[in-house]
Amino acid sequence: MLHAFAVILSFQLAGEAAARALAIPVPGPVLGAAALLAAFMAFPRLADLLRPTGEAILAHLSLLFVPAGVGVVGHLGTLGAEALPVAVALVGSTVAAIAAAALTFAAVAKAVRLPDEEQDGERRDA
């Protein structure tokens, strides 16, 4: 398990190094995960070797949220003082994300409309 964990962290380190060396706006861990996926596709046995460790990490993923929760609790005073801007940002970003998803869905649905559908969106009777 230790060797598998070292391989996973090595890919993360390589991704971080590549992101900083190439000065690209992609997080290093994302690049490392993409490289690890490519390695899994090239060497399927690697995926089999890392699977138990990956599953163990994912089983305890909730522990990674503890530091964020402690940070929120530690700054409750600041959050209380800035409650209105924080609430507006949360609600606004949620509405914007839902609207973007709905508009994207509508555009994709229109682009892939089946040929047996009429222009107004109603299906013809068979």
C-alpha cells in the first residue's frame, strides 16, 4: 500500500511541477490525475495495483473536509460580519450555475434534435 501511495503522490508532484514549469492555469493535481489516467490506459496492470489504495483513500475522503470545517468555524466572526455579501455571492453563483446548465442543455438539445421532430418541438403523429 505504501508503494501505491508513493506512485499516486509522484503523479501529483509531477503534475504540480509541470503546471509551474509550463505556467499554465491548470492545477497541478489535475495534470497529475490526467497523467495517471493516461498511465492506467497504457498499463492496465497499474490500475489493478493502485485500486486497493485508491479505494482506501476514497473511503476516508470525508476526513479531508475537516480542515475546511475548522477554518469556517474559526472565522465565524468574519462570516457573521460579512453575512450579506456572502449570502448574495452564494445565491448569485447558484442561480448563475443553474442558468448556465439550463441554457447549455437547451442549446445541446436544439443542436441534436432528431430529424423526425418538427421545428416547433412537437413530434409528428406516426
